[in-house]
Amino acid sequence: MDIRKWFQVPSSVTTQGAEGKTNAETNVLDFDMRSEHANSSHANSEVHGGGNATGKDSSLDNSGHLQQVPNDLGIEKPNQVALHQYPVRLFQGKNRAFVASWYHNREWLEYSVHADAAFCYPCRKFGGARATDSTFTHKGYRDWKHATEREKGFHKHSTSKEHISCMTLWLEHGRRIKNNSEISTLLNAEQLRKNRYYVSALIDVVGFLAENQLPLRGNADAFDDMAEGGSGLFLSLLDYTIKKDSELAEIVKTIPRNATYTSPDIQNELISTLSNVVTEAIVEEVGESWYTIKVDGTRDPTGCENISVVLRFVSELYEATERLLTVATVSAGDAKTLTDTIITELTKAGLSTSKILSQVYDGASLMSGKHGGVQKLLQEKLGREIPYVHCLNHQLHLVVVHALTAEKAITDFFDICNTMYKFFRKPSVAAQYKGERLKRLLDQRWTGHFATVSAIIASYQDITSFLSEIESDRAYCSEIRMEAIGLLREISETNFMFIARLVQKLLKLLDPPNKLLQGEDMDLLTGLELVACSTECVRKLRCDTEFADLWRAVTDSNALVTPTKRRRTFSKNMSQYLVEGTTAQKDTDETELRRLFYSAIDNVLGELNQRFNERNTKLARALAAFDPKTDNFLDINLVKHITDLAGSTTVEEEFVVAKTFFQTQMEREKETKWTLAMKLALTFGASTAMCENSFSVLKNVFTDHRRSMHHIRKAQLVQLAFERDLTRKCTNEWKEKVLRRFCSDSRRLQLF
């Protein structure tokens, strides 16, 4: 079917546009649709092969990873970027870089900051099917040494017949625009509007599926095959949208079968376009602000190492903000590779590494090592001090794990809890138990321990009654009955409930800071103050009064349920005595549990003091100087450590005035603006919780039936789902930007 039937080209256009029109312009419509048809016929479904993760402007590097044309090149004209300092490359022992003066007399030349490479605008835009030099259209030219030499570099490219032909097309295109006679004005304006309306619907469908973490593809790639089943949500939702939109339904009737723009390659390109727009929005949000990088890693089911890079910064509205920049993949898990990956991702996005204020990782030696860790290598590569903050949530986890497992009795207690969790998950048991469900105990997270202990205390009577019923119910197999008897015996002991209540008290004091530290607005200073408050509460728990209350609650006659036991027989030697048994057991239990009470609290306090000694460092003291309640509020000698990180000069008189101003404003209870130093203080992060949250999204996106997708596509889908507020803007207020970006491709430039 002739593609011109879709665009309803009037007969007058053929006659009127024949003068001076080249073959490339005449056939651009047919060429675009033939490419679309070819891509559609060779594409695989998401379930069976995934497809190209970057759309059509991509190629494979030596390692088999997809390389995409940089997204910061010119759309309507060459992007001739002028920087104060271009990135430097070491070539044959000398540092070389791009030079802005090379633009002179080379109006076709453009530069990509992301790729640190030069490109040719007319060859990219008007090359079409010509065998143009891929170095200047896809790969990028980086040989700065020979860039201006005769018969090499720029001169060789500019004198090639392919370049001259593309230049002619570019100049002709410019003249048509100037004379208001370009192809887009010759085509039926109404048809152009319909084309954009149709593509707009495709963007809405892709955006909705991406932000809701839903798969796009099935076994069928075209509407004709949908009746066979397994068409995927993309085609199904598009079909539903067409049925609900009468205007769209009329437009679809004019679309030829080989130009529906629903192939996997087009889906990938739309996903890539949305992700690029979201990334640009994040970079624009950061602006010239200083930012903290938060990095954490996890392995997906395919064994690939995924590195989540989150940025924390203070927006123009003086709000602490955290954004997921990307989920990168690394070929090796060593510190050098991770460091290079972080720098590469920041640079590729267009962010300046000179604006990194601090770095937040977990406590693994790979990340935190003082000599070979990522935090140290990053500072060495960038040549300046960048403070490293050990994630406070990870430190709290280590406090709980190390402190509470130091006592054998507490370790045994959690072993019993774990056995009980597995027992109540058995189908025959779970179907009959009506009490509160126990939580799984995870080594990586102690919050499950707190939830399980709380559930045991709240449902203790239900648990003991249920275990007693199983013990005497022959409907259960002997294995389950024996296990129930053993569990009932263990949880009926005094020390079990004592440890349960003790652990609940301790974890309850640490749970609020753990939850608050995961908030996006949590800064390092506030986080340290929260931990300090919890430490003080734990310290107050260490007294005889608290122990007496705990012991009284456990030994209360209603607190424990004595399991059914065999009838006790008394010694005949004591038949003439009033005392029929020993009386020292209770005193022994109380003494041992008193020791356990103080030992557990001391262990927690010791771990808290040891792991949160950052409060005694220069950085923590500097942050504390931003607390208006302290005597050292805005002390220049303390604040100077933070301002020095940003290369900002400090004037003592300014801080004296600022201190008086803020104190006056606080007395009047009016909103104040923050100085640069205070913005820097808020920029320091406290936790990598946002990175871990992105891994939850990764798990939802990278399901068992979507394992064949490429890593670039995976990263883009995770970002769109995680930053769903920005993704929604792409389908609403930023729709025109997305359309312009997608339609700017030379193959469809005249179609939309």
C-alpha cells in the first residue's frame, strides 16, 4: 500500500514540489515506512527475545552492549556547545581536548557533552540511506590530535561527496523554511495533525504501562495477530483506547498495515525518548546546585550487577529532593569499575562531577574502604575531598544484629521464632490458624524481627491455644503434633516471654529513627540527632524500675499459659514434710534474666556509641552548627568545614549578621530563606533507602517473563516507574517536547 494514501498528499504537491526536489526528499516517506515494516517483521516479543533496547539509532560495541546516539545533539540546528573547559583525553602521553574555535567556518560541526565527541549535523539529519561516515553520524569523532590536519579529520570529512550532498540537502531545507515552502507546509496540514494525534496516543499508552510497572509485549506484534492471543498490554491498551476515542478510531482507518508504529523497535524508541526527557528534567532540577550521590548495588536473577545511582539536592524551592538518575550495569564488581561507572553515568547525563558534595554508601569494604574503596577512589580521581557517609539505616541494622546476637539466649529466642514462622506457614496449619500472622526473619533487615516479636506478644494466647489443640488433635500427622508440642513447651517458658518483651522494648525505640531515616527529606544532621535521641531513650531503659516492670508483666498469672504436662509425682522421702519441691528455680530465673536485661542494653548502647561516632567528627560538628538551638549556631570556625568543600569563601561578619537575622525571624515565627551554607547542610544525605526502593521496582519490572530485555531498556523502565511523577508529566505538560523529540528523527522529520 502506498504510504502517501495515509498522508493524503494532494496531486498539486507532486507537481509543485518537483522543482529542485532531490530523490532523498521525494522518497523519504516510503523509506521511513519500509524501515518500519522491516523492523516490525524482524522484532521479537518481550517474552521471546526482548528487542532492541535503544530503538533504531543504536549499534553494538565490542562487549555486545548497545550503544545509543547521544541525546544532546542538535534537533533543528547543530549543537555547537561552548564550554570553559572541555573534557581532557590522554593521547600518546599528551592531554588533548575539543577546541571551541573549530566551529569557525564549520557550521556543520556539533559537539556532544555526553559522548565527548564531534558529529556532523547534516550527515546525521539528511544522510538517509546514503553510506555516510558513521564516525560523524553514530560513533562520534574523538581524534583531537588529527582533527585539523589536512587530508584527515574535519577536512577529510567536509570534502567527501556524501557530506557535500547532505550539506546541499540541509541548505535546501533551510531555504524552503525561509520561503515557507518546506515539505511540512506542502503536506495536508490536517493530515499532519492526525499523525501527531496518533503518535500522541502511543506515547500515552507507553507512559501508562511504564509508570505502572506493567509489561508491554506478548507473543503477537501486530493487530492482525491479536485474535490468536498473547498480544501484550501495549496492543490491548491501544486497541481499548481506539475504541474509546472516536477521533482516533477514524485516524486509524487511514493507516496502512505496514505503518502502524507499533513494532517493538518503536516501543523501545518511545521508552528511550521518555527516559531521556525524564533524565533531562532531573538534570534541570539539579541545575547549579551541589548534590550528594547515593549508590547501592544488587544482583538480578540473571546474575547481572545493577548499580542504582540516586542524587540528593536542594531544589530552587529550598526543598530536599532525591531522584533516581539511572540503574547502571557493570561488567565487574571491583571498586575501580564501580567508580568509573558512577563518573561515566554522571557525565553522560550532563552533570558536573565538580558539584558532588558528599557520597553515601553502605558499610561494605568495597564501597567504604579507606584505601581502595569506591569512596576513596572517587576522591582521588576528582582530586578533592568528598566526605563519605555510612548509611545510617545500615548502621542501625548492624547495631541490632551485633548487639542482640551477642547473647546466646536471644539468638536461641529468634531461632524459635523462625521455627514458629515456618510451622505456621505449613498449609494444614495456616488454614486453621486465625491469629496474627508472623513475619519472616531476614538477615538483611531487622524490621521483620520487630514485627514478629510484636505479633507473638499480641497473639500469645491464640498461639498457645492453637498449639494445645494441635497436640491433642489426631487429625494432624504425628510430625506436626510433635513439632507443636515442642514449640508449646519452648514458648511457655518464662525466659521466652521475658526476652520477647525486652527485644520489643529495644526495637521499638530504634524503629522510629529507622523509618524516618528512609524519608526523602531526611538530612544527615537530623538523622544523627534522631539516633542520639534513641540512644538516650535506651540509656534511660537501663534501671531497676524498668526491669521490675518487665519482670512483673512476664510473671503475671495471665501472661503465661502452662502447657499440658503429665501428672507430677512427689518424692516419698518428703511425704512427712510441708515443702514438696525446690523453691530456688524462680530466684535463679530472675537473677539470670536480670543479668540478660542489663547485658542486652549495654550491648546496644556500646554498638550505638561505636557506630555513630560520626557525631564526634569535624563534619558532624559542622552540621550541628546549623541547629539554631545550639550554642554554636552558625559558628564560623565550625561551618567553614562545609563551605570549604564547596570552595565558598566565608566572611565572619556575614555569619554574625545571619545568626542575628535567623534568631529574630524564629522569634517572629516567620518563614526564612536559606543561605548557601544551609543549603549545603541539607544536601548531606543520611541513608541509601531510595536506592533500595529502586530495587523493589527493578524486581517488579524484571519479572520471570521479561528476562530477555536488554539492560538499557530495563534501566529506562525502572527509572520511568520509579520517577512516575515525571513520567506523568511526559504524557501531559511535556507531551509536546516528547513528540518533538520522537519526530525529530530524519526518517520521520517531514511526517509530523
